[in-house]
Amino acid sequence: MSSKKVLVTGGAGLIGSHLVDLLLKEGHNVTILDNLEPQTHPHGKPEWIPNRQDVRFIHGDMRSEKEVLEALKGVEWVFHQAAFGGFTTALTQYIDVNSTGTARIFELIREHKLPVEKMVMASSQAVYGEGVYSCLEHGPQYPAMRSRGQLMHSQWESRCVQCDQPMLPGLTPETAPLRGETIYAISKLAEERLCIGMGKQLDIPTVALRYAVTYGPRQSIFNPYTGVVSIFSTRLLNDLKPVLYEDGQQTRDFLYVADNAAANLFVMQRPETAYQVYNVGTQTPTRMVDLVSTLATLYEKPLEADFPGSFRPGDVRHFVHDSSSLYQLGWQPVVSLEQGLSHYVEWIRAQGNVKEYFESAMKRLEEMQVVIAPHKVATS
């Protein structure tokens, strides 16, 4: 394939920067647009941003029409990775950056008749809310989000609407209901629909990828609100116990960042992916307690964790992707969780003394009830 002029929004971040590396390896010219969010990049432009002629870096924000337009000029492919995420109290920022930022891209493409040929955007498993479950007696179900009252009583598992028994989680396909209730989930769903809908209106092939929990080298070690592998790691490296919400038995699908970047390029290059939405994951459930155990072993730290009984309203109990649609096209992840965590540990050890930021952030989140500590509510 001939060289393309490519824009990667959020190109200084975890997924975006690895995607930039992959695109350069394939011979493309890359523009990076990134606002270098201080919470994630407190020291400014990271050292992994390439300094070469075929890379243009724009320190800009998705909320700036001028900066987004400058980034889009002359671009043929767009990988839209820029997003505001995590569990924080900044509600309007999710909409301003994620939803309105995406609308701004299409608005500028239309107004300035920009020659964009295709766009791939980063969505999230968050749009689903709870995934697919099965009751032994009543079969498959798509439960609503767990209520705050249920969680206050430490009733963690999703229960059958007919017999009220705990259900077993399964793999969630793209056809599952979209019931995410967090502001992040809402912003990403709006972004998805803008991407597919406006793509059709402007005759620009577009693809939305619903990522599993992505981790790997370059995941911010400064941001205490997002990136569970980094948060657990900074705790362990400072001889502190990782904090596990609920009872630590939640399951997630963990995707190594290089596999995520490869999926992005794969769907960009395949014409049959136009106007489609795909899950991107490993189809393998990992319990949070097992994630902590693996990390503790790699860091040679005690196998201990803190279980305060806290929870996050709007969080899901179990979620693992059914990624068979993408697998059937020819993409599959190649890095196991054990391999990926080993790569991450090697990287973070090379960062020198790593500070811990989660403790103070946790207090703020509890004050704003983004995290609920039932024992504190009961005694307050």
C-alpha cells in the first residue's frame, strides 16, 4: 500500500503513541495532535514522540477549532484516539472532549472540504454497561446496571430478574444492548454514533472500535484516575497494597497495547470494515485479584491487597468481549497477559523512582461520591 498522510489524535498517549510507531514502520507520514493533559503528561511532551521529518507534532486540544483544523489539513487517514477518560468528577469535560470533539472533526471536514478518505475511532467496552450473563434456570440475559442499594449491601453479582439468583458471565457481542450509564460511557456512545452517522452522510468510511482494557508501556504513571495496571504498579512499587473495589472478583478483558494498535491499522486497511463497529479484545476473563497477584509476583512484592468494601456507582461486575467478528476478518491478539505484564514491568522499572498518586485521589473521589465507601457512609 502507498504511503498515506495520517492524523493520530491523542498520539502522545498509550494507544496513540504505539499506533504512531506502527504507522511510521509501515512508511506513512504522521501528524500527532495531543493536548498533553497535565494529569497524564505532567512533564510535557514525552520522549517517545519521534523527532523526524515524517512526523508533525501539534500541541493542541480537541476543543479548539483552530488546532483541530490545522491537524486535519492534507490528511487522508484519521485515527481518532484522543479522549478524556477514567473515573473523575469532571463531568462536562467528557462531553466537551469526546463527543463535541468528534463532532468538530466532521464539521471541519465538511466546511473545508478536506480530503479525508477513512476514519477509525476509539470507543470502549463502557458503552455496554453490564455484558451478557446466563442464569442456570432461565438462560441468557442482559441485566441492567446494578443499583446503588444493591451495592451498598455488598451484593456484587448481577442477579436473574426471574429467580433472583446470581448469574454466570459470558462473552459480550457487538449486538448486545448498550446500557452504559457513566458519563464516560455516554460520551463514547455519542462519539460512536457521530462517527458512523456523519461518515455515511459525508461518504467517508468510518469504523468504531470498542476496546477492552488496554495496558502496556507508556501508560501514564502519574494519572490516578485511569489505567488499573499502572495504578496497581505504583502502589506495589511504593510498598503499598493495591486497593481492590468490591471483593476483587470482578473480571475484565485485558488487551496489550501493541495488539490494540495492530487492530486499528488492520481495520483501516480493510474496505469491508466501513461503517462497522467491532469489539477488540482477547475473549479471556481475568479476575482483578489475579491481576494483582501476577503483578506482585513480577515485582517480587507480598501477595497482599486492600479490600475496603468500596465500589464505584456505574461500574460493571464482569465484562469480556466477544471479538469473533474481528477474528473472522483476520485480526487476533498475539500477546498473552503474562507476556504483556512482563513488558510493562520492564518498562516501568526503567522509569526510575515512581511516585504514588492514588491515595490522595481516592480521598477526593470518596468526597465526591465517585467512589462509595459504605462503612464511611454508615458512620458519617
